[in-house]
Amino acid sequence: MQHLLSRLKSDRYPVAPSLFSHIIRIYGDAQLPDKALNTFYTLLEFNTKPLPNHLNCILQVLVAHPTYLRPAFDLLKSAHRYGISPNTKSYNIMMLAFCLNGDLSIAYSLFNQMFKRDVIPDVESYRILMHGLCRRRQVNKAVDLLEDMLNKGFVPDSLSYTTLLNSLCRKKQLKEAYKLLCRMAVKGCNPDIVHYNTVILGFCRERRAFDACKVLEDMPSNGCLPNLVSYRTLVGGLCDQGEMLRHGEAPHVDTWVEIIPRICEVHEMVRLGDILDQVLKVEIKPHTRIVEAGVGLEEYLIRKTRARSRKT
């Protein structure tokens, strides 16, 4: 490949800029970052103006190898010397690489440098930093960054909220997680099933299944219907709280009566059996309405089985 480029140069053959991008990617796929870097410098010897796309291409190849992270950083800093103006993607590539390498301070420095050089960050720029902060258990700073993002007129994407909700729930900041979930639609991003299930799981892990029930109740009014994971998580949380029976308390039976028919409406019978097994592990007295709900579920399964038999 290098021999071909040398021939093209000596013959002064006009070369399309895209050729260098293709060669750099080929070397990258072959795990040859040194040859990819040599190709980038060879580009500078041609009468071809390097573009931000060339810079981004070589940066992506280099940062995939930890030992080439520093050369990639040096190349970004010296890009102006070669007539290349790094763009938002250039900075995002390096910020992500440093975050994954645990160098959050350098990533933050690059983020601040963007404003000084009139490079406008995008949603991904913020998300990369928020994810890096959450990985370092600095979720409060990540939430502050979200506020800064909103104040600057950006609309966070679904993945940004997923990252924050996961981290808030892991740190047991469930009140803050629920508030964030409620604010999403107001701020231009409708919460989806992943966001709701994340908060439901967070409450259930902390033995707050009744709060999880409230989250479940919010879903239909926000245009998001619970799925099997929602119900399984909630039923599991309620069953775990069945240990409260020893202290004279138990989940309210009306909760079970409300949940089971909803499951019956939308889910397959094989999975329903698994859920019912979990429900019946809780010590419920024969006269309670949960048994009635269980009987109703059994009848539903029988009808479903017969209907399938007739079809076959």
C-alpha cells in the first residue's frame, strides 16, 4: 500500500482525498495503527488539503489501542499546524477515549477547550461526559451537567437519561430518579419502557415495591405500556416484601388483583406460569383475594391452552 502511494506521488498522479480515508480504515481493521498513522502523514506530502474527516478517521483508529492514545492526543493538539480544524466529532472521539481510560480530567479539559475554539458541543459531547462521571460515581455532577445542557438549549437524548437514571438508582437516590423521570417529557424526551423499568427496578431493589407500583400506574397516561419485565420486576419486589408477614404486614391484596389481569391481557401463558409461581411463594391466607386472582389466572391459562389446541 505504501509502495502504491509512493508511485502515485512520484508520478504526480491526482489522488482523491477519500483514498486516504479508505487506506487508513483498512489498516485500522487490520489492527495496524502505526501504518495508519504513516498513511495520514503521507497525505500531508500530497497536494491535497487534509480534511477533518481524515483527522477523525485516524483518531478513531489510534484510540482503539491504549498505547496510541497519547499520539492521538498529540495529533489533535497539532492539527491546526497541518491546516485541519478539529470539529465536534474530533473532540468527542478523544473525550470518549479518555473517559474509558479513566482520565476524566483530560476529557473535561477537552470539553472546555471546545468553547474556547468556537467548536460547538453536541448532545453526544454531553452524554460522553455524563457517562464518564457516572462511571466514577459522580452522579450529582452528571445531573448538574444535564442542567447546564438544558440551559444551553440542548435536548438530551434517551441514552443520556438512561445513563443518569441507572446511576441514580444504583446510588439509591430514588427520589431524584423519579423526579428526573417525571421531567423527561417536559424537557422534550418522552420516557420509554427502559426508563420506567429502570426506576421500577431501583425501587424494588430497595424494598419499596409500593413506590414502584406508583411508577407503573404513571406509565399509560404517558403513552408507555408496561411489559413483561415491568410486571416481573414488580411482582418480584412485592414477593420479597412478603417477608414482612412475620411482622404482621403484607402487600395489599388489591395490588395483586390489579396486576394479574393486566398481565393476562398482554403476555404469553408460559411466562405467566413463572410469574404466578413467584406470587404464590408469598404466604397468603386462603380467604384473601389473591387466591381468587390466582384462580382467575389459572382459568385464563386453561382457556388459552384450549384455544391453541383448536387452532392446531
